[in-house]
Amino acid sequence: MPIAEYFSRDYAAARRRFQSAAGRAGATLTSYVLPEHAGPSAEALAIDVARLGNTGAQSALLVICGTHGIEGFAGSGCQVGLLEDRLHEALPASTSLVLLHALNPFGFAWLRRVNEEGVDLNRNFLDFSGRPPSSAAYEALHDWLIPADWDGEARRAADAALMAFGQTHGLPALQAAVTSGQYTRPTGLFYGGTRETWSARTLARILTEVVPGTVRRLGVIDLHTGLGPCGYGEPILDGAGPADRERAVRWYGADVKDLAAGESVSARLAGTMARGVERARPGLELTFIGLEFGTRPTLEVLTALRADHWLHARGGGADPALRARIQQQMREAFFSESPAWQAAVYGRAADLAFRALRELA
């Protein structure tokens, strides 16, 4: 099957393709349906999980897509490719492969990065009984990020203010202030929420119900798009210490970047999924990377996100043509129709998955 046929045009098609590929591979398939929500054609929204390999495995590789909804277009295609190309036939006897399709099915279906509550899942894995991280840096920018209008004077003034901030403080400071995670503005960008989301709770269930209880070593590859050079997949380690870094470099090579050390294309983040995995399965040897594929220049991606949040916060009466344009901007910010891009993304994902399985043997 040509690589381009691994990828789908909408969530419903991606889900059918994943389920069919999992069936042909002989995987055990488990579905968790998102309650009280449906897709654009009234279709059910669900996290689907395919498991292959030894049910008494000592090691497992978990590959996740759709943490940030719309980024699932790329990640789903990679997972379908892993199944269609029968990567599981290289599974060591003591290892299991688990593919989690669409951790955020709502965002995937509705072309949003956030979930049904407007939450960025990779900022949501906090202990909400305590005080969340400070949102002061984001608060200073919020009204510029989501201006009163999108095609008028307020937008032009907001763009100028953001540009001035970047020139004064540097683009890395702007990126950190916007993207690190905020907990005060539910309609804002990179909002981490005030409680555990359905997706976070369901991930914990999957880690105990689907990932074999015998597993002692777990590798996680969480597939993302939107940052970095176009078509390149940067492996970003979200670890707890030097031993995790040493292990990740041994598995994936010297181009691993450490999130905590500020080495990657991503800013340092609060409430990441790796912390949720650690809580759900304490005591594991965990090697967690986000594999981030570049699409378009960073400021173009940020503009698409601002437009999407403006549309849902202030654009209730927006012209249908503007709404369609913003949705297309979002699609292009996080996925490319280029066969060359898709081949590069799938090839990189398959390579790193194979390396992980080799090391988990």
C-alpha cells in the first residue's frame, strides 16, 4: 500500500482505517467512547487501542496519536503504517506493542488542538489538589493573542504588540510565555484546565487495563506536529533524570533533545503526559519521548492557533467563509498533504518505533 494511503482526510475515516488495519494484524482492539459528544456527522468519538504481542510481556512500547486532536492526522497515518507494514512481526517474545489512537478524539474530529473542554491535554497532568503553576506570563499576552476582532484594527494592534514583545524579550521568551501552559483562561491558548480530563482518566485506565500488568519497562512515543523544521521528527525526552537521558540517547541517537534542559523546539512545559504515566504505573522504567514533526514556520502555526481560539471565544457570528478559512489554516498548520512530507514522517516514526522495540527486547 502506498504510504499516502495510510493517512486520512477526517477523523471518521482515520478511525475506520485504524480499526481495519488492527483487525488485519490480529490485534486485540479496545474502545473507550467519549460520552455526550459526537463528531461533525454525528459519529461516535472514541479512543481506540490495539495491542499486539505477549500478554505477559515484561516490556512494552506504547505509541500515542492525537494528544493534540488535529495532530492526529499525521499520527494516525503513522500508526496505520506500523500495522500495515507488520512491524509487530519483529516483536521480541517478551514485548508487547500498544497503539493508542486519538487520545483527544473531539479535537481530532472538530479540527482543534484542544479537547471538548478547551483543554490542552499535555498541560493537564497535574495534581489539581494543589496550586497550579503561575499563569502570569501568559496573562500579560492573552488579550493580544485573542483580540476583539480577527480582520480589523484590534487584530493589527495585537499583532504589533506581540511583535514588539518578541523583539524586546526574544522569540524564545515569547514562545515560553504563550506555550508553557496556563490555568486561568479557559478560552485561551495552551489551557491546562482545573481538573483531570476524561482523556487523562482514560489514559490511566488504558495503562492498567490494556498495557500488561507484568510490564516493568515501558517506552512511549507520543506523536506530535507543528514545531521544528518541515518534515523532521525531533525526539523530545520528557524524563526524570540523567539515567532517562542516557537511556533515550542509547535508544534513539544523539539527536534526542531534553525538554527539562530547554534543548528542544518546545518550551519547558507543566502537566505533561509523562507525569500521568508515572502516576498510573509507578515503579516502571519509563522512556518517554514526544516525536515532534515540523510543518510550517512557528509564527504561522501560532497564527492558526490564535485564529482558532478567537473563532471559538469571540467569533460566534463569524462569516462562514472566514470560519472555513480558519479551519483550513489549522489543518495546514498541523498536517501536510505533500506525499514527501508524509513519507518522511512515517519513515521517521517507524524507524524510532523499531529502535525502541529492539532496545526493549
